[in-house]
Amino acid sequence: MVYGNDFKIDGKRAYSTYIELSVPFRLGGLDWDVRAGVTPFESAGSTFEEKIVTETGKVKTYTRGDWLYGESFTCNLASVRATKQLEFKHFNVPVFVELHTNPYLQRANLVLGVSIKSL
């Protein structure tokens, strides 16, 4: 994805860009896919205010930036997927497991899946 129609926190055009590299290979009887995705520069975002009440009862207001993909060069995706083809009479049933992470958000998901293909 190159040059999205979006805006930075300061109101200037962000032209958010996302680049992903995928490397498929076969190892140990499984089909593997390793992927990495990056945002090469500041993405779109917005600001918001957060009000905090202190222990003394005073209200403090903080303004914070919130970026969709990252404040600068950011790794948004690091994943590895393993797929095994289970064969039945007239069908192949690919079963996969994927560890999908977003290092920028410090989140990870384990995805399990199955699909059916006719021969």
C-alpha cells in the first residue's frame, strides 16, 4: 500500500505507506510462510485529550497523539505460519497455525484455521 489519502496529527498529508515481505518455504513436510511488514515513516493519526483527577482533586488535562501505524519507521507485522495438507478421498484440507504479532502495539495472536479445496 503506497501513499494513502490520510493526514498526520499536525494536519499535513501523511501518505501512509505499508510494505510487507513474505518468504514461503517447505521444511519438515510443512509449508511455511514468514512475513514482516513495516511502515517506513510517520502514519496518519489524531490527538485526543485525557482528563485526570489528581489525589488533591485537581483536574489535569493531557493532550496525546495516537498514530494508526506508527510515529516513524515502525515494524507492524512479524508472523510465521505453518500449513499441513490433510488429504481425504476427494478433498485436500489445509490446516494452518500462525503466530501473528504487531511489535509496535506489543500484541500477539495465535491463529488456527482450516479451508476446504476440491481436487
